[in-house]
Amino acid sequence: MGGSDALMGYDTLLERSNDGILMKIHFNEGSVLEGFREWQELEGYNRTEINTIWVLRWFDHSVLKVKESGEIVLITSNARHHLNSIGMNLEIPFDKDYFSEIFGEPEERRSGVYTANFKEGKIWTKDDEGNILIVHSNGESVEKMAVSFDLD
């Protein structure tokens, strides 16, 4: 789960496809929408799930992933440039640092990545210092402040 196969399909999402079918739509302004079925292992013995996943890459380099099971991940253009600059620093759109964020474990996502889970009824993000903001579907918000020590 997560990190071990997060970069699989970076060159072509067809590698992530369970049935070998990749749907691809090109929009006039330069955005691309790709959809496929993914079979993913879950925690525990012999547990899997199959989901349809849509990845929208906007013309401004923002990325949105929508998973049938209720997960949505958004990386804005600015956040994608930041992830690229602290990672492999490849030329956009050939970068792949954002890819491990949208297909990796939700708890391990870096700052600038917004995640929503409709099953859990929440939206959350983390900043550069590790502070976490969570907004629940009932309107309740939770701020988790990262502990930092100034040892100087």
C-alpha cells in the first residue's frame, strides 16, 4: 500500500490500470483528464478494493485526483512547483514528485496537498511546519499544532 507503488504509472497511468483500459480526454485549453480502474491491496489479510480513479491535470499544472471510494486530492500549481523544487527538480510537466503525493498514503502527504475523504466526512491539509487543519462535514474544525522546540 501507498509508498511502495506510489510512483507506478508516472510515465503512463496505463501501468496502474487493472483492466488495461485508460480513458483520456484532452480539453481545448490544454487540460487532460485520465481515468482508469485500479485494484489496490488493503491492510490485513487478503483484502483488496477496486476503484475507478480520475486524474485531472489542469493547463496551469494543478492536479486533482478523484477516487471512487470517496477520496479527493488537490495539488495547486504553486504547491506542485514547491514539491518539485524540494524534490527531484525536473522540468514541469515531466516532474513526478506530486505523483507520490496523490497516490501515496494520505497521512504521509506534505504541505500544500489538500485531501478530502467523503466516507470520513472531512477535508484536511498540512503546512510546512507540520500543523494540520481538519474540517469535518458537520462544520467542526480541528487544528493540530506541531510541537517545535527552539533549542538555541
